[in-house]
Amino acid sequence: MINYFAPVIISGPSGSGKDTLVKAIINKYPQIHDAIGCTTRNRRENEVDGVDMRFVSKKVFKKMVVDGEFVEYSQYAGNYYGMTFLELNRAHTIPTIFNVGVFAAQTIKQYFNESISILVMPPSKEELLKRLGDRGIDRYNSAKKDILFAKSFFEYVIISKNYMIEEEVADFENIVLFKEESYKLKYFVNFIDDFFK
């Protein structure tokens, strides 16, 4: 049972495995709140409005921007994505995970005196390319940009290995509950620097 921890910010590029990890964590610890982002993109099959994401029209999203409801928001592939102050305020009272992009992570981190930031990475460049599949070189270049930027401010790293999700959840537990030193990003600098060579 996890009753309390500082807000956790989990991020990683497309293909990192962060979404799968967060779902596994929430499945094991349903008392943890998965902060709900807001988007104008179409709802995918099996996604539930208000659970996976809050799906709104562009008109509604832009009104929310004007009303100052977002901590941060961005535009990607013609759609808007954002995290609300409502979700930030909730994180002060219940255990919360923010599953967000790298640039959003930096902004959200500034709103907490204490937070735990975890960068999720694939085990190798080859595995990343395999996971991206037909999503193309643009996603790969975006992943490179995200990872190199994240290196400047993230605290911890989890390597997302294939078919080892229980081990990754254990890595999460070791970080948030025990602050295990071996997961500190400083020990992964060479791995990150060599990743795209």
C-alpha cells in the first residue's frame, strides 16, 4: 500500500514504454491518481473520456487557455494538449503521477517544492526504432531531442525492457519509496550520450 509520496513526473519519448509502465503502476496501486490531461485530438478505441484523457473541442480548449486553466499546453500534429491547474492542486492531497511530455515535465516540476522526476528510456536505439515502426524518422528525431533535453533536469531513469513490466514497476517502487541511488540520472549519463551514436 502506498499512502503518500511527492508528485511523480514520468516522461519519455514516443516508444519509451512510459504509458505501459504508468498503466501497470495504476493497476497495482489504484489509490494513485493518474493526472488527466486535456486534448483536442480524437478519442482512440478503448479510451474513456475523463479517465484516459479529457477530450474537448478546439473551441473549448482555446477558451480554457484564455481562462487561465492550464499550467502548460502545446500543439502537436494539429491538436492541442494541456495539463490543468486542477490536476496540480489535486496532487497536493493525493498520490499523483503526471504522465507528460518532456517539455511539459519541466514546467510542471517548477510548481512543486518536492517532486520525483523519472525519465523512461528504451534499452537501445535499435529497440526504439523497432517500437516506432512506421511512425517514421520524425518521431525518432523528436525522441532524440526529448532525451537530450531531459538529461538537463530529470532525477531518475528507468530502462523499459521488453516483457519485463513487473521489474519496471519494482524500479518505480524503489525510486518513490526508497529513493535508491542507483536509479539517479547521473549514473546513466554515458548511456544517454551513447544512445544515439
